[in-house]
Amino acid sequence: MPIELKEIIRFIEDLGYEIKSEVSGKSAVDELLGAFENVVPKRMTSTEYLKNLRETGYGKY
């Protein structure tokens, strides 16, 4: 049975602990959306780029 985050926070606060959290207006998805922008060259798809990296031995050395 899934437990909501609010229930977990309330449980921890009932144990006597203080919860410090920052609430931002953005979701994690929105914050990470542009994090990997321009990693894959514009002339390639991500699949082509990964295939090229595997062929060149990226990460084996």
C-alpha cells in the first residue's frame, strides 16, 4: 500500500523530529529538463550518438 509523503512527514514529526524542506515552484522534471541540453549533437539522434560511443570504446579505458 503506497504511503503519501505527507503521511511520512507527519509520522516523523510525531516522533519529535523537525522536518526542514524547501518548497520550490518547479518540479524535479522541470529542473532537469535542460540539464542535458546540447549533449547530443544536433545532427544525430540520441540512439545514433550512443551507438557511436559504443563503437569508439567509450568507457572501456
